Amino acid sequence: MKFTRFSLGAAVWALLSTAAAASPRQDAVRAHRVAHEQELIAEFREFVSIPNVDADQPNIRRNAEFLLAMMKRRGLAAELLEGKTSATNPAVFAEVKVPGATRTVVFYAHYDGQPVNPKDWAEGLDPWQPVFLTAPLVRGGKIVTEWKPGDAINPAWRINGRASADDKDGVFAILNGYDALVKTGGRPTVNVKFLFEGEEEKGSTHLGEIMELHRAKLQSDLWIICDGARHVSGRKLVIFGVRGDVNMQLTAYGAKRPLHSGNMGNFAPNPAMRLVSLISSMKDDNGRVLIKGFYDDYVQFSESERIAIKEASFTDAALLQELGLKEPEVPGRSLLEGFELPTLNINGIAAANIGKTATNIIPAVARATLDLRVVLGIDWQKQVQRVKEHMTAQGWHVIDHEPTDAERAEFVKLIKVEVDTGYNAQRTPLSLPVAQAVIAAVQSTTSEPVMKIPTNGGSLPLAVIQEVLGANVITVPVANYDNNQHAENENMRVDYLWDSMETYAALMTMP
């Protein structure tokens, strides 16, 4: 498999493209995939075509039912695990008990996706009508217009569509890795449980509740999470932790209504200006968060984790070049070294209209969404409180509701803060025997050394799994790093989709 990434030099890419010496089992899985590529792609494209945004409950249920049918076609006695109320998106579950197995492993992915704005997708592409691309559109890729079912599928193509890489590819990898394994005469060496969640993109609001309700079904030694992307170089990753996450919705208030900027300028305060000033006080130009206590309590990487980080950071310069950046936010600090620390990000900020629809007004409100990523040792609720205390120290009165007339009369600067449900970070020690077994299984599918990363930069509800069920958690991603997850023109490389089956079949037969 040859990768065409950046300009790292012919010698490096010759090394990265060396084919692995496949095992007989891997050969069998690959042969099964080759014989069934058309059916696999057809099913995957149909799955991606079902809208999976949480606000669209009927289609969320369609996704769950489609997934249920996928599992039953593979001989699995699948069922929906419901929460306490109908507001809970169901998880989809099945299990396979293997005689003599000494480990039980839950294989997890999620079927819900991020919201979309179809206007942002290039060339009139519909997020829910997956198409093939010859390459990423930002790098000159074209829509494949003449392909029809039955035609050859170029493994270098991308499948473009919402959730193609985050995280319906994870569902594909797990189910088809298992299916290829058993249909070629193999069987898992571990008891296998499948758990596909429907609320990951909104913070896994009810995952803990589902685990409590179905604790007996979900007991295991290990959860393997199929989510996220492989290394920038294309090499395979095993990730031993994630940051935690919480979002804060901010609304700053000015006058009760928008005002003429000429008539009221220099008289009525502008909430957008004040909100921008507040947020700018939270972080300096070198990327360091200035909120008191923001970096307190975090658990530093161990020496072995630092070594793993150093081994995996060799493509930072190439990544900066591809992104059109001169240097990282903190000069001298690599991408992966930054994963040790908590972050504060502005997901979005809005006040009034801009561009051709702009009007000469002082807006009545300004809004922003802050994204806080927390690391091991930092409690997300405590981090939220630190941000609120910073606002108070900057002269703001923090409320959780629309301001009353009395509050408007009493306080100069009013801000409503709404906090989404969050969760903490999680890390599994690299030295555990089960961690070494996972590494060995993934290594068996590639000739290149598998990269081991102590924690991912993104977030998953892994702490919830560890806290409620007491299981170890490890992530094995399969997507291409440039998949545009959470953004427009999300895409999944076809060859990575194929390779994911071999990776997950190997994990189901780990020593």
C-alpha cells in the first residue's frame, strides 16, 4: 500500500509503503474482502446516507435499526439497549461467547454524527449522498461521476459524506472484521461484545445510565474503541487515553434590542466587543491560558510515555506545511507534547450579520461556545468553575438564565453561562499485559512499527467506561488523518476502510 503524503523524501515513503508479510489469517480476511467489495461498499454507502444528527430523532432511530439489521445479517443476536426515557438514543449490542476464552473484550464505535451545514460542502455535495472523490477536494480531488455499482473501486479514492470517518467507519471495521474472520473458518480467541453508541457526539449524555441499566451485559476486561485517525504518516496507532471534554455556551448582553450604531455609538455598550475582550483575557499570544489554576492538578506524562510521544512526533514540520502554518501555537512544542495539557478553544462566536447582510447596528447580544479539553488529574467541573471565577474577576456577573430587569439595572456586564454535560480524561498504562497484547495484534497486520501514544488530543467518554464498569480502555483508530471529521466534506479513504477489517480481525484473535 503506497501513501502519498507531503514531501518527506523518497526514502521515508519507500519505508512507509513496504507491504506487511501477511499471516494466513490476514490473507483469508483480505481475500474475503476482495470477493465482497461491492456488497461492502454498497452497505457502507447506504449507512452513511442516513442522517445521524441528534436533533433528528426519527433518523437516529433509523440508524439504530439499520445497524441492528447489519448485525443480524452477520448472525449476531443483536438488541437495542435503551435508557430510562425515550429521549435516550439507544445503544446497539450483541455478544459472542467463545469456549475457552479467558478475556472478554467490548468493541465500541458510535453511529451518531456531528451537525452539518450543507451550504459549507463543496461543489453542491450533499452530506447525506456519499460519493467517491479522487482525493481531498482541497488538494485538487475531483468527484467521481461515472462510477456505477459493479465498476472497479480504486482503493485510493475517498468516500465523501457525514460520519464516513467519524464514526461509521468504526462500525464497518468491527462488524466486517468479525464477519470476515468467521466466514473464512476462523473464530475469535476472546469473548466478543459489540457496543455501538448513539450519543457520543453530544457528550455521551446517557452512556453511564445505559451501563448501569445493563451492567451485567457489559462486564468485560477491556474495551477497544474504534474512533479517530491513524498517524499523519499513515502508520497504525494504538492510543492509551483521551482528554476529557466540556463545552460552555456564553451569552453576553447589551441593550434590550439592536441599536443604530451611529445614533447610539459611544453611548450603548457593545456586547460583542465586551465578549471578545473577555475571551482575549483568558489566553496570551503564546497559547498559554491565563485563567487562575487552569493547569493545576494535571498528571504529567511518565518517562515511557514521553519516549512514545517523541517517537511519534516526526511529521510536525510536514503537517505545518500542509496546513499553511509557519509554527505551532506554542513554538517548540510538538503536536503530541501538547496533548499533556488542558486546552481552551473558541468553537464559534457570533453577534450580528457580516458581509453583504451586515447592518449598521450595535447588537443586543453576543454569543460564543468555549471548548475545554481536560487531561488526567483535572476534573471538568472544577475547570468550568475556574473559568466562571475568571469572568467574575474580570467584572462580569455570571447568571444561568435570561437577565431580569432588576439584574440589568444592577450589573454593568452580564453573561449567561450554560454548561453542557462533560466527562473527564482517561489513560491506560502502556505496560499492562493486555495493552501489550493489543499492540502485538495490531503489529501483526503491518511491517511498520506501530506507534503508541499515551493520550489522544480528542475526547471520548472513556472515563465513564472505566468509572462505571472498571474495565481498561484502549483506542485503535482506522481513519485517514485528513478526513475532515466534524467539518464539511468529511471523507474516508477506501484502502483504509479495507485495511480496518484486517486490523479488527487481528484484535479479535489477540493472544
